[in-house]
Amino acid sequence: MIVMLTQDLSKGFVSWKEMYFENKDALEALGGKLIFAGPHKDDDNKMVVLIDFDSPEAMKAFATDEELKAKRVAAGAILESNVVTVMGDESFTS
């Protein structure tokens, strides 16, 4: 299942990007694979992420992982700003 997440950042995208690469294995161990992440062209403190989760349970495991939450916050993610959209069943990657 593919999920689009939009969120605000307090430290710019580079800080979040570094955090992701330091924790990529943890995301994958929870059943998630990053498809895309990037900042808005005109605002480095707004970003979009696409993640492909193995299952709804994998998405829940990611969302409730307190250690990863703390690392995301330390990298500047403003978790209260998150908007999560589950994409339709016909979504695909190529």
C-alpha cells in the first residue's frame, strides 16, 4: 500500500534526508520502502514523502515507533503537521 505523507520541517530538508539515510534499515525492517522524498521547490521546510508499506500493520508499526519518531523530530520534522493519504488500490510504481 502506497502512502503519501506531507509534513512541515523546522530545519530544512537536508537534515531530514540525513536522518532518513541513517535510519533506512529501520524503516525497511518495519515493512516500509521509501519511493520518493523531496522538498517543495520554493520552501525547503515543506516536504512530500511516498512510502510503500507491506501492509496496514506495517504502516501502523512505523507510525507508532517511538524511537523513529524521536529521530524524526530531532531532524526537524513537525509531526503535528503530518497529513497522511493512503493511495488507491490501483496505484503502482514502475
